Amino acid sequence: MAGFLDNFRWPECECVDWGERRNTVASVAAGVLFFTGWWIMIDAAVMYPSQEQMNHAFHTCGVFSTFAFFMYVLELLALSCFITK
């Protein structure tokens, strides 16, 4: 299975230059997905408040992934303070 997509290339689109905006677009898309996930999780908790209707342990994955996300961002910020250009 290794090398399955090695020679695959997306067709180039001349109408959009993603060179400078690629990181911005990726960050916005990640933020939208992050917000949507939490929105769905909070909505499910409101719609099914009792433990019998929905096990609230399902929120554990979201909480731990959010905590890991913030730890990762803080580590990147700490490293960027020590890197001089």
C-alpha cells in the first residue's frame, strides 16, 4: 500500500494563488471544524441531559483533545519566543 498516491497530483488552478494564504485558509478551516465539533457536543448534552439518554463519558474525548490542542499551541508559542530570525 506504500506509494499508492505517490504519483498523484491535484490539477493546478491558475485562478487562485494559495502560496501566501495557505496557512490562513488551513487555520480558518481547522477553527471552523473545532467550533462545529464543540457545538454539536454541547447541543447533544442539552438535548439529552440525563445519563440514561446519553452517556456523558462521550465528552471525554473532546475535552482531552481540546486540552491537547491548547498544550500544543502553547508549546509552539514558547518555541517561537526562543527562535530569533
